[in-house]
Amino acid sequence: MLKLFLDENITRAPDVEEELNRLGFDVLSTQTAGRANQRLSDEDQVRFAAEHGRVLVTFNIRDYVSFSTHAGILLGEQKNFLHIGILIRTLINACNRLEAGDIVNHVLRLEQHR
């Protein structure tokens, strides 16, 4: 099962984190990890996620597609996930369909798991 790390640009990340953890998934947000609003670079966030074996979930498409070494990145366009329920359902689908080893050093679109 994938372990997720929600970037600080994920709308209502703590709520998403709480609900997915309640459902038995392993999710950590930048807020809970104490990494939100710290002006940490994208590289630092990717490194933190990789060091903890977590797939980074972000809406920050432009800044994350260039990293080559990571535990995996799930990118989405925020406009496609304005309702928290759609994002939660999509992340559940991704966690159920993907294995951690399958996504290492790959960037996948969240939209393909809706």
C-alpha cells in the first residue's frame, strides 16, 4: 500500500489526511509533519517524502515534474479536485491500484485514478 505525503497546496490537507487515516490508509500532511509555511524548497519536500517512503501528492505541477529521484509523485490539477470527497475517493483508488515499488521515480496524474 502506498504511504502518502500531502503537499501544503492540497486543499484541506489535514481533513483529507484525517479521513484517509481513519479509513486505514497511511497519510501524512505537511501541516502534521510541521513542514507547512516554513518556506521549504520543493526539493526539501520531495527529499522528506522519499526518506520516509512516502509518495508526494501535490497540485504544484510545474515545480515537481523535474525531480528524478523520489518515492513517487501524484500530480493533479486543483480545479479537478475542488470537492474534498472527489480527492479522497481518487486517493483511495490510487492507493488500492498502485504498489509503492511501481511508482518509485515515476510521476503519475491523479486524474487517471478518479
